[in-house]
Amino acid sequence: MEFVKTNHLRNTFFLLMCGLLASCEQDYSPKPRGYFKIDLPEKKYQPYVDDCPFSFDFPVYAQILKDSARGAKPCWKDISYPSFNGRIHLSYQAIKSTAEFNQLTEDAHTFVFKHTVKATAIDESIITFPDKKVYGIYYTIDGNAASPVQFFLTDSSKNYLRGALYFNEQPRLDSIEPVLNFIKKDIDVMIRSFKWKN
């Protein structure tokens, strides 16, 4: 009787082990990294006008804040996107000489090409609205760059404005691409509506 009981336990244990081993034979393939779905707001714009020598349209789901960094000038602004954890930094400079204008445009070019380490491509587009005396260059920086869009606008004589888009997180193009494309459209509206006051 004792022998039958031991034999029965041994058979049950053997069957359990076979079942466990059979269930472990499946191939495991890791799933790609997933990201949260982002609900994008409806596009709607409002005018921005203050004491600075320029105006433009910006989205209602963004806020314009004064730059709080040390050394910031009065017309340095941030177009903040709280729901996207990003901002477009705008820095305005009055032009006093041709040499200063040349230096500002060279600085803009230098700031863009500092991203070549992480960039897979850098594209330049010319901005020209002669009827409003708005000219400039729009830079698209592909890859995992800290600032995927930069631009500058000028009237070529008295005014210069530089803009740069930043996200407050580690740059990963595959995770920010939907938001990046969404904000690029806002930048396009801003540039097309941009006017100098003087």
C-alpha cells in the first residue's frame, strides 16, 4: 500500500514537471517600446501684441511668458506648451549696425549646427514676405536633437528675432514626432502672421 502511494505521488510530480516544461517552450519576443496616446487640441489662434516691436498669432492652448533667465532682455519671450512640456524660446534684438546684423545671423547658423552630433539631417528654408519686410531662415533638425526647429526673422535693417523649439525631456524623435509636427504648424502660422511694428 505504501509503495502504491509513493508511486502515485511520483507520477503526479512527473506530470506536473512535464506540464511546466511544455509551457516554457514558447518563444519570447520583446515588444517595441510604447508611448502614451496624446490628445491634440483643436487648432485655434489669437493675436499677440505688447510693447515689443512685433506681433504675431499664437495658439490658444499655449501661453506667452516673459523669459525669467538671468540676463534676459525685455522682449525675450517663451511660448509655453504646458500640456506638451515644451516651449518656443524667442529672443529679440534691435539691430544697430550691419556688423551686428551679420554677427546675429552667423550666431543663428552656429547654434543650429551645434546639433550636428545628434542630427541626421539639417534643412534650411528661406522665409520671405517682402510686403511686410519679414525675411529669415527656418531650420528643421532631424534626429534626436535638443532643438528640432529653429528660425530667425528680420527686416534686414532694425529688427531681429530668433526662435528655437525645446522639449523639457530627453529628445527621442519617435516619441515626440506627433507633437513636433503639431507645433511646426503653429510655428508656420506664427511666421506667416508675423509683423514688425516699426
